[in-house]
Amino acid sequence: MPKVTIHNLEVRFQVDGNDGAVFTRLFNKHIQAWSRLYEQECDRAKNSQRDRKLVEGEGWH
């Protein structure tokens, strides 16, 4: 997976209570979900690459 760099992120929302705490809670929830998906995709890519090497190493194409 290619690296993703976010240069500028602006988030606007209106909430009742502590805006910073709400943002932190929502950000953590969604960044953790993204991170899990990213790790799963990286694992799939590694497994696919490993499987291709196994097949190529045995002379199958």
C-alpha cells in the first residue's frame, strides 16, 4: 500500500459540550477503523506476494 500524507485537514462540527473531547473521540474511532483496514490490506498484499513467490519458485505460472 502506498503511504498517505495529509498536508492539511480541516474539520468543522458543532456539538454540545467539550468540542475537543468529542473530536478526539470521533477521530480515534475512525483512525483506528482506518488503521485496521490498512493493516488488513497490507497483510493481503504480503500474502499475495508470498504466494506468487511460492508458485514461481515451483515452476508454476
